[in-house]
Amino acid sequence: MSSFEDRKKNFENKFAHDEELKFKVNSKRNKYLGEWAAEILGKKDQEKEQYILEVIKSDFSEPGDEDIIKKLYQDLKDKNISENDVREKLNELLQTAKKDFL
């Protein structure tokens, strides 16, 4: 019985670790997305930092990535950035963020 409990505990610990890592990677990706969009929008210094925080916070509106995609698309559509461009950049920066944690 003890080995079953040990396996259960190890599985729970791995799950918690994986979820924490996923959260960190997504947060880093969102920071990169905010930096990318802020540059396109011509934001500088404190305005840029504030915008990055807005982008990061926008990902907490609803589950998944649609909330952050909507925000970035709305902010960038006047700069000829399509929703597909935002999705591609999100995927590209997700890979960059993953590399940061490996």
C-alpha cells in the first residue's frame, strides 16, 4: 500500500510542477507579446511598461488564449496586423518562452 501512496504523491507533485511551469512559460510569452505590441504601437518607457502589464493581465479574463488574442488584435488592427498575425506571433513567442525555461 505504501508504494501506491508514494506513486500517487509523486504523480501529484509532478502535476503541480508541470502546471507551475506552464503558468511561468505563458506569463513569459505574454510579456514578450506585450513588448512586441508596444514596439509596434510606438510606446516608450513607463507607457511601454504599463502596456505590457495590461497585456499580461488581459490573459486572465477567460480561459485559453482568446482573451489576449482579442486584446492584441483590437490594439493592433489599425497597424495592419491581422488576427492571424497575432496568433502566429503568439505561437512563435511561446516557443521562445519555452526555451527560456529549458
